[in-house]
Amino acid sequence: MDRYEEMEDLRRKWVPPAGLAGAVPRPVRLAAAGVALVVLAAVMFAGAVAVVVGLGAAARNQSEEHVRLRDHGQDSEARITRHWRDSTKEHRPMVAYEFEWEGRTHAGRSPLPLRMWNTLAVGSPLAVRLLPENPRHNRPRDWEASPLPAWFPFVAGGVLAGAGWLLVYLVRKQMRLLSEGRPAPGLVRRYSYAQHGKKHIHYEFCLLGGGIAKGKTGPSRKLPAIGATICVVYERDNPRNNAPYPMDLVKLA
């Protein structure tokens, strides 16, 4: 029996699950995973606003301090008190230093270019620039990190908001598919490897007009047997949009 005969035989014998055989649109609600994704999307939207506001304020403060130090700062000599690489992925070269100003000891820390950092050690002198009225605002005189660009908070917030919209899109896509899609019998044909020990499930399913279409799940640990019969729901005008039933994010109300 070839695959077309196999699928035609399956079509004649198959009965759709309860709830899928009736008229559309079907009443649909979120499953637990769908609720979790919607909540995560809401958190991302709120985080996007917080990032734009918080990083925007930080960018303005850094830019203002950059101008004040440049135009009104004074120079002093500090001594290196610590010399290390930080724990970030880049292992940035860092120094900590202390200096005297108007009879009081002040401290600071800063990343440095590697070429400058390699010439320094604990106890080495370091020229610093500071605000006389507030010496806590200081930096190495011969180098300073660039302030955050004014556009960066909007890009960072946009990326976070975009990730939230993607989650909402995935949920809405499944809701529409389950609400309006057409059920069809399908057969599991093979697996393909995904990350973290999971696999993709590849399947074929019958179209109403007698054709055969293909589909693939996302990474999964629950694997039906090769050749197992499954229910597939597909978009009537676009069979490439399909998913096995039951779905992860939504279910029939």
C-alpha cells in the first residue's frame, strides 16, 4: 500500500474528536501554558516601558555628567587600590582608585582600555577628573566610557516589546486555528533532532479535496510512535498553517 492509499484508507475510517466536528467558529479558551505566555507577554510590555524610562534617565544623566566634567571639572591625582577583570562575559579590565580633595578621601572605579590597564598596578598613580562641588562624580582623566546613546533605551525597549508581541501572536495564532480550522487525520512519519534532548515530529495529513499536506511540531519530549494516527487542525485556505490537536496553548471552551 503506497502512502496515498494509506491516507485514503485512514480518511474513510477516521472520526474527528468531539468538539471539532461541529460548526465554526468554535468557542476557545487559553490552556495553562497559554495563560503563562500571556502573563509573560504582559511582563515584557511592562518591562519595555520600565527600560525606556529607566535607561532614558540614565542616558540623560550620563550625558549631563559628561558635559559637566568636560566643561567644569578639575584634575587631581589618584592612586590605584585595586586592579582586576570583572565577572561579565567580556571580562572588562577594571581599576578602583582613591584620591584626596579638600582634606577628604574619595574613591572611584572605572573600566579602562586594555592597553592602559596593562601599564597600571596597585599603587600606580592615575590622573582623574572630578567636579569640585561634588567629587563623587569623577573619572579617569585620560579615558572615559561613552555615555549611553539617546536612542539605546528605545531600541532595548522595542526589542523587549517585540518579544512580548511575538508571544501574543503565537497565542492568537493557535486560538484562531482551533476556532476556525478544519480537523483532519494525520500520520506520524518521522522525527528530527532539536535541542536539549527534544525532537520535532514530522507528519502528513489529509486535505478535504483529497490531497496530502505536511507539518512539523516544535521541539517536544512527548513522541507518538512512528505511524501513529493523530488529529491535525489546519487553516482552510492555507494548509501550511497547521498543528496537531490537542494544542499546547489553547483548548476548546
